[in-house]
Amino acid sequence: MKIAIFANCQAEALAILVEGIYTPRFEVIFRKPTFLWEDCDETAVNSALADADILLYQPHIAHTWLPSWKTSDYWTRTTVATQVISFPSIYFSGYSPELTYVRKPDGSHLNNGLSDYHDKRIIYCYLMGLPEYQTARLLGDFQLHRETVKRNIALSLEELERRENEQNLSVRLKHYIAENCFHDRLFFTFNHPSNKILYEVVKQLLSKLGLEHTPIPSVPDELLGFDIFPLQSEVRDSLQACSIQSEHDYVIQGNPMSTLEIVQRYYQIYRDNQQIVQNFREANEEIFKPVGEAYQSMMTEKEASGTQFEYDSMSFEQAFYHKEKAQDRLRDLTLDDVHFTLTKCDPQTLSFYSDIAFHLRRLYPEIDGGLKRVLDVGSRTGAGSALLQKIHHPESFSAVRMQVEAIDIEEKFEPYVNAFSPEINYTVGDIFDLPANSREIVICSHTIEHVSNPAAFIDRLCDIAKEFVIIACPFEEPSSNLIPGHVHSIDRKFIRQFNPVFLEIYNSMHWHQSKACIFAINCGYKNPTHLRRIVRKIRKKLRPLKSTFKKS
């Protein structure tokens, strides 16, 4: 018997099971997953509809953007098959309430060669500004509340039953999943079922054909087990499910990956697609609400138990992992490159950023309760970024706590950052590709003298910053004697056009060609001390009036 299978990712797996049946023999004449169909496949689809004895299909509803030949209404009208059997889009999110799709503006999945599935907790931590190693360490304790997990299981089963009833499907799986999901892991992701589910589909198919006693040969491996996400402990406890155990935390495209590796890969995808991720988060507040609640509960528990500081720094194993990985890249560089950077560039950078750190107190004279997202532009090796991160760590005693990220347009510095400052989220990119109002503070140290249009460059920094832009650079470097790489001399007239909050001109310990300067631009920060001064002045003016009223 000839059978055509029109389905999504389960099509190939079902074809393998059907072809394995000895008596009667089935010839699968079409099995290409529908999400891979292209215009050139229309002829093959029509040919299969004309030749098949059996059509096994998942419903595909008509849309204005979908050609009619890709819809199940067209298939059922056109086919000459004597047996037309429908089965549901096999979906159950009970095992993986943390997973979701993220789509690009054109509707395609955001995956960058990794996986179509995204962990909402990793997205949340990324947008919170947490470094990769900290997110990886938090995931074990970052559990959705049990009520959320149980509600998700119930809603997932209700949705599957609704689809089966509304579409009047031949094969139904809701009751099978409801009865068995508490004993075995039936799904690896929300739409990648285990072989047990696939066997149930084939079993019901054979029953519809009057072949209910036909044996289905087993296959040794899970047909759709190439992406496996570990079960959260709350899910395991709620379902009492037996997960497929592995020495690795994840299996992606058949490759075992540790939690740290998976977080690093996702972070890179999000850095490359910052606006898409930000838009997705803003458009899906409802699905991120339980994630935020779970995060707050976790941090409250850690604070109460005094264990929150265990996440302050990298473990020895993580530091060694980063170091070893970076050394592989450093082998491609000359010893002079490394030596010059470590003995000349980094000490100079640390000196510049020490000066910047001193002046932060002028911008925030009192304790500011919020966590400042800071972008270090033109960070080179990231040494200055790492210094600021240590001084103003999110859980430090600092009056201004920071989560520092770094960006540089040159790729050559990335190996240094990974080797010596792995705690910094570092991006190779252009500031003109970053979203506006995305950081509270933007710092740019000894960079504007290198760019062709420093005024436009500073304007862009001000677009990105919500509160302050802090710039350090040489001051009045002799135009006739600019050092190689410098294309502008920054003077007082140039700086004044940006109405700086302050301008500090000084002799730098590590810059000798001229004086150095630091200036800051207010991009929207309202200083509470300044507001209190205004209130005091108003009250002072009102005192005579108040005494007059008392006399009268």
C-alpha cells in the first residue's frame, strides 16, 4: 500500500516506523516535512495525492499568505486515497514550560545554527544584564513555581483536546498523554515526541485500517531525540517523570553540551540580534511574568539563607575553562602582541578607568538604588570594563551598582577579553546598530580622538544612554604632532557644544603627549539632590508668607 505523510517534524520519524512494518508492506511515497516545502514541491505534492492509497496528514489551516496547495482542505479535496486519516500537531509543553520560539520579522525561527527552542529564563537573565557564567550557575535553582508548572500541564492537555475535537481528528492523543506523562518522559521539547508517542500514532493508524493486531517493529534510538533539554526539578516533581539521563546537561542537534556552553551560545545569538530579542520580550509580557516571579523568589530565598554571594565570582573550573579556551585563540597571535597588550595597553587602560571611577561620585552624589546597565564603547581588551565591574559589582556595597558590557568594532581584541576578563559580556560590533535608550550609562575612554566624525559619534552615544555619557580623551593634543591613529585634537570649544555636566582637565599618569580630560553629558538623569535643593529654596521663599498667615 502506498502512503503519503503530510506533516511537520514528525513526518520522517513516522515514515521510518511505517516502513518497518513487515505485513502488510507500506511504501511511503511522500514524507518531506511541510515546513520545508518550497514552490518547486507543488508537483510532487499533487503527484502523491494522486497516487497514494492512504493519506496521513496533520491539519494545516488556510491563511492569506499560504498557497492553497499547502493547506489540508486542498489535500482532502484533491486526493484519490481511499483512506484519509488525520492526526494532531503533536504538542505538549508540560515537560518544558520554559521553552519558546523566537521569530524574526519575516516569521522564520531565530536560531543561528543552534536550536529553534529558547529558554525564557536565559532570555530573562540576558536582558537583566547577568554575565554568562552567572546565568549558567543560576539555572539549576531558577525554577518556575510548581503552581505554574501544574497549570501549564493542564492547559497544554486542554489545548490538545480542543484541537482534536474542533478538527474532528481520526487519531487522538490527549488521553494517551494524560495517562502516561506521569510515568515516562514522552516529549524532549514541546513538539518533539518520544518514540512512544509515535508508536501510538502508528498503532491508531493501523486500527483505522483494520490492522489493529499488526506488530510494529521497535527502533533502537529515539527518532526525534536530537534536541534534549533537561527537566526542571519542579517539573520532575510535578510529573514524577523519568527523564532520559545523560552525563551532559543538554543535547543539541545530537551534540552533548554543558549548561555553560548552551548559555554562551544563546548569549551570542542575542547579542547579534539584540533588537529582535528586546521586541520579543516586550511583546510577550504575559509569558515572562511567571519567569520574573520565579527569579525574584529565588533571589529572595538566597538572600534569606545567606547564599546569594556564591554567585559573585567564577568558580575555578569555569575560570580554567575560559582560560583554556582563550589560550587556543592566543596561539594564533605573536608573543609580542600579548606582551605589549599586557605590559603597555592594559596598565594605561586601568589608569584611565581609575580616573573615570573617581568622577562617578560627582554624577551620583547619593546612593542610587537601581542597577545601572553600563556600556563601555571602544573597550579594546576589556581591562577597564572588568575594573568597573569589580568596583561596582551588582551585589557590592557601591553607591552605584553596575552591570558592565563592552563593545569594540575590532575583532582582534576578543581573544584577550575571553582570556583575561571572561566575566565581561563582550560584543564585536558597531554602536550605530544598537537600540536607543538601552543603557543607563555609556562610557567611552580614549576613543573619540580615533573616529572620523567625533561629534556624530558622541551624539550616537547620547542616543544609547538614558542617564549619562562619560568621555575620557587627550585634551588639546598638538594637531601638528598627533600620535599614529589619532585623527582629531579635542579642545574646550568642541566639548562645550555638548553642555557637559563637568569638564576635568588634568595630568594623566599614563598619557604624556598632552593633558587629559574627562567630561560627562547628562542624557536625562534627574539628580535627587538637585531636586531637594530646589525644594529647599522654594520653602525658604515661602517662610515669610507662612509667618504672615499666622499673624493674621
